[in-house]
Amino acid sequence: MTSGQQLLRSRPIEHYDVVVIGAGVSGMYALHHFRQMGLSVRVYDGASDVGGTWWYNRYPGARVDGPGSPFYCYTFSDELMNEWDWAETQSEQSAVLDYLEHVADRFDLRRDIQFETWVQDARYDEAAQRWTVETGTGVRATAPFLICAVGALSTANMPDIPGIHDFAGECYHTGRWPHEPVSFEGKRVAVIGTGSSGIQSIPEIAKEAAHVTVLQRTPQYAFPAGNRPIPPEEMAEARAKWEAIKGTMLANIGGFPSDMPSRSALEDTPEQREALYEELWQVGGFRFFLGLYNDIATSEKANETLADFVRAKIRETVRDPETARKLMPDHFVMTKRPILEDGYFEAYNRDNVTLVDLREDPIERFTPTGVVTRSGEHPIDMLVLATGFDAISGSMLRLNPKGRGGMSLKGRWQDRFHNYVGMTIAGFPNLFMIHGPGSPGVFYNMPLGAERQMEWIGNLMRHMRERGMGAVEPTTESEEAWGNEVSGIANATLFPRTDSWWTGANIPGKPRYFSAYMGGSIYYMRLSDVAAKDYAGFAFEPAHDAEAEQAS
Ligand code: N01
């Protein structure tokens, strides 16, 4: 042990009821919720303020690209809804961060959050029935319960391309964007990646840069963002109807205030379909997905009708037929995360934007001054990596908690992300993942999903306290059954048939399967069902201190 390590070891250990890792949307709510239950809570986060993913993703053009404001928000406090005005439907990253900072102020969250503190180790002590976390700043803290609110999209995917570290120009990952302004003025910029982050940032970068070279591996379907201001009357109406809206959100499969579509695309004539697609295209935003047919994600034929419609829109927008050809997506539409765009396809009509199709012209290597593809070298001054994340499971594996007998999560999750109810793992008692594998995560309104998961966890904690239980974990049988349920639902759709970060295909060596629980509202019914059956599928262990008291 070095003297530095000895010094850290000599610091007093802090004890809490709950330790939360992550101060993003989920971790912030965890703190509030468990505090309301009268528990002592400590949150650690590597960032210097609240916001998580919204704190890190500051790239140009970053906006809410799901069903937007005012419904991408917490629902636990009516006061919060009443006092916060959203300016636009697809809020900018800075507006979402303002909201989260307001929440932190409003509920005095920061006093229990330790920022700039990276949790390096989390270990379960079976005798004490407590987790111990150690941070890079030398903090050691214990708690019976560990909440891993580490983010479904927070571990950046850094591509391993020959020579990339030799590139001498500026290089930024969209998910780790600098806080200082980045100037593109007069620069030749290459962007790798055409997912949501690439598609949002490319038009913005192109407005300023001398030249943008887009390095595209998979062409994407993207839909008009339809961003618009929210007039005060609309905010007032949402507030007036908030109770009813919340009811609709809870009933909706994705947690959004929308009725579920009930008609098949194949019931309509081609003209009727075209008219509906066109209407939704003109409105833009997530209405396109919420107000659509019910079989786009399950029927190849239905899917093809929408895919054809979007491909025609791309052809119509992009003037150069060769560029339009390269931009033609060929997977099932919606089976990669749907993307909202604002000026993305139009950007290819600019003289300063070039598209390289990496399927035809792959990257061979980077040099200090450029990127070499099979067809030749592209000199660049800046590289933007819009290459996404080791999603859903990546941040849990980066944390790599150690459970019973020192078992590591990496060891446990080699072939599959074994879990039960999307929150718990056998061998890792009292550890709860938020938006992890086996939960709806990104398929559900994430603030609302975090609230619902936390409520369920809080009820389980109460259940344990009332019965003198010190540890809870799922059985491996219940994990297996849950895994089959998750896969069974996914396999009834077209989603697993496309390579995406949902299936882990974007990360070399990652287990390839669809790990999210589709059908969010059904998930929450399943959680209620498990709780109503006295937490069926879980094994409980009496509290050791209670046992000792009984023995004495
Ligand atoms: O990441 P992505 P993202 N060589 O994984 C390509 C959420 N989000 O950051 O498709 C070449 O979608 C990769 O290619 P391919 C949202 O849920 C929300 O854009 O794997 N290319 C793909 O084109 C979203 O879905 C918001 O073949 C490589 C791209 O990089 C999720 O975050 C905003 C490569 C990565 O796309 C992730 O989006 C933004 C390589 N080695 C994001 N490796 C808001 O709501 C990867 N690619 C604000």
C-alpha cells in the first residue's frame, strides 16, 4: 500500500442509509425520494453539478429529441409543474439543465451531493450487510442500500481506429463536450457518426466550419423535429389539466400523454397512409411515433410503408442524387432509435458538407493531420466523435461492483446482463440499478420512469424494515425467467433484427441481444404484481443485528 493509499484509508468512514451513484435525472430524484422517507442519503457524481447526461452532452444542436417539453419532466411535485415555464417543445440542452438546476435549488439537493467525486469501487460486506464505496477523492462511505443511477447513455464509445491517437488536431466526443465554447470558424471538421448526436450537431457545425466531412457507417431515418415555442396559454392549459395528463402518462406505454394507436398500417389504403404520414411529417416531433399505426415495429410490410415514405422525403430534400443514394437507410425504420432532425438532410445541399459512405469507403487510419479512407486522405483540423455510448449496461460494468464473495459484475455479466425486474442482480444484495438492462430505460419517459422505479424500491425497503430483513436479492431462477420475458417481448418485434446500441452491436465484444424491457407500462404493472405477491422471485435475509439482538 502506498503512503497516499494509507492516508486515504486513515480517513473516517461515513455511514448512510442509502448511497446513490450519479446526480443526473434519476439520482436527483433518488435523493429527494429517500430523504422524504426519512433516510440519510449521500450522492456522488464525477461532474461538478447536477444533470448527468444533460451536464455532459453540450454539443452544438443538443436538444430533447423525444416527446418534448413540458412532459419530459418530473411529475412528483405539482409546485414544480406550476412554477416552471418551458419555452420550446424540443428544449435545448441548456434549458433542460436550467430546469434540473432549479430542481436542485428548489429541493435543496446539493447539500447531500458530493460533486467531482468519482466512485472507483463498490463492494458488498456480507457480515455487515452493507455496501462500501470508495471514491477517487478518498471518501469511504457505507450504506445498506446502493442505488446505481449511473446513466443508460453515459459511458462514451471511443472508436478504436488505427492512428486515432496520433491525430494532432482538436478532438471532441459529443457526450464529453467541453464547457468552454468550441469554435469551428474556418476549420475543416470530420464528424464520425450519424445517430441522434451527429444528426443534431452536423447542421450546426456546418453553419460555421470551412468544411464538414461526415463519416457515415449506417444511414439513418430521421424525422422533422417540429420544434416550436410553447405559448403561455399552452403551458397554462397543461397545468390546468395536469392531473388528467399524468393519468394518461401513467397509462401510456412510453409514459407520454398520448393515446395508443389502435389501427394497423395495412388497414389503410396507400393514399390514406400517405396522408397520415404527411400530416405527421408536417407537425414533426414525436407525434410521428405516438400517433402512428400499431404495427410499424412488428410487421415487415407495415414497416416498409413508413420506410419508403421517409426514403422518398430524403430523395426529395437532398439535391445531389449520389449523396441521396448514400443517405438511404436500409434497415427496418424505428428499429434504431428514431431521430428528430432540424436541417440535417438540407445540410448536404451546402457546398461545405461532404458525405463519405464508410461501407463503400472505410476508414483505414488517422494521421496527425487527417483521416485516410480507402479512396484517399481527407485533411482535417478537428475530429468530432458522435459515436455514442456503451449504452444500458456500460456504466454498470464500468463501476463493476463486487457482490457476495467478492464476485465482480464483469464476471457475472459475461454472456448476458442477468437481472430481475430490471433493477436487481443475484449475488449483489440491496443494489438497485435505475434504467438498467431488463427495464424499459430509454423506451420510457425517463424522469417518470425514475420516479416509478424509486417508488418501488422505497416500498421494498419499507417491506424489509417492517419484517426485520437486512438483505434482498433475486434468485437466479427469477433472473432467468425475467430474461426470457424481456427477450420474448423483444422477439415479437423487428427491433432485435437491426444492429443498434439497443442490441449492443455498436460495441465490439458486447453480448448481442436486446436487453431493454419493451412496453414500459406493462413493466410497471409487472413491478406491482411482484410487490403484491410479497416480492415473489426475491430471497430475503434477516438483518444480522436483529438476529444478534434476538440471540442475546
Ligand atoms: O449515438 P448512436 P448518439 N466507426 O449510437 C457510429 C440519445 N440521445 O450519441 O449506426 C464509424 O445513436 C454509429 O454507426 P452505426 C438517444 O437515445 C438523445 O448519436 O453503429 N462509425 C452511429 O452512426 C440516442 O439514440 C439526445 O453503424 C461509428 C453513431 O456513430 C442515444 O442517445 C441527443 C463507429 C453513434 O450513434 C445515442 O445517440 C442525442 C465507428 N467505429 C442522443 N462507432 C437528446 O434527446 C460508432 N459509429 C437530446
